[in-house]
Amino acid sequence: MNMKTAKHSTEASEEIRQQGYTSFPCSMYFADSEKDSSIRFDTKAHWHSSTELLHFEKGVFSFTVNMENIAISDECYAFVESGMIHSITSESVYRESALLFSPSVLSTRNIDSSEQNLIEPLIHGNLTLPRFIRPDMPVFAEFDRLYRQIADIFRNARDRRDDQFNLSGASDQLRCKALMMLLISTLADGGLLTASTYDPDPKAEALKSVLSYIESASGTQ
């Protein structure tokens, strides 16, 4: 049976859609079954160069990252770092949002301690973001407060390309960047940024190659 999918679903391949603007690579997506109950939430297996921060606010989700299946039934946040293949589905009532950004958007281009010890290591993949932020963690309340403020900025800006919410105004971009920096500092203060030990999963990399081949082959037919 064919079913509609959530509007920010992607094909099973590398996602090359530009996030935000070249000068401000950051955007948001929102999915809410209460606003369109006919749409099944289904983001197919894909990966991208952006960092993704997901907010599973309401519902039961099947979340797969690098072939690891994770059942989510309680509110939480999840980071998906650049290059990780992932997918999300939900058959139930749901509310979810995603902030996609390049860590370079956080750069101040000043050689200070925050740039050297936090921003630059994030940009170059030398620091690892936590997989989950859950309500029982001490940082959750502050993290949640900051994220919701960011989401409000995107919603109120009314700068959209289809299902993608963007920021083109200078003051909106500045507020968003400031709040994102506070998100990172909250994680740093909570000891949740760690030196990267990530090695690409051979199975996940092989799957990406297969998916890319299938996508390429289907495009030539």
C-alpha cells in the first residue's frame, strides 16, 4: 500500500539540498501529525554534510543511525553528525523538528579560547556531540529552552523554500547564532563534548555506496 510521507522525506541517497543560504548554512524542518494527519512520517535512509539536531517531541519513532535501530517513545534530542546514514519513521501521532547546520556557521573568526577549543574542533570533526539529550540529564532544561527559542525564530521569520525554514535577516541570523553558541556552551559545561574517536562503520559506508549506485542508476533510466 502506498502511503504519503512527511514532506521533508528524502530519497535513499546523499542529500545534497542546500541548507539555508551559502552565507548562513542553517535551516529547520517541522513535522506535526496534528497539522496533517494524512501524512505518515518517513524520512528514508540518507546522509548529508550538515550536522543535524533532532527534537523528538511527541510520538513513537523508529530511528536508525549507521544501521543501529533505536526505538524512541519519550521526548529527547538527538545529534546526527556529518556523513552518518540515518532514517526516521513513525506510524503514530507525532511532533518532530530538525535543525540542520554546518558548524562553520558558529565561527567568529577570532582566535580566542572558544574558537580554538570548541568551535574549530567541531568544524574539523575533532569534537564529538552527544548522541542523545534526555530529560533526566542536568543540561536538558536549558538545552530545551534554547532550542525552542531557535525554533521560534525560524517559524516567525516566514522565510521558506517548500518545507524548509530559513533565515535571511541579519538580526534573525545573529540571534540564532548566539543561541546556537549557548547550546554548545551548555553541552561543554555539562561535559558532553568529547574528543572524537569516530571511525566510519564499514557496513554503513558500504550501504552508502550501494544506495548511491542505485540512485545513480535510476537516474539514467
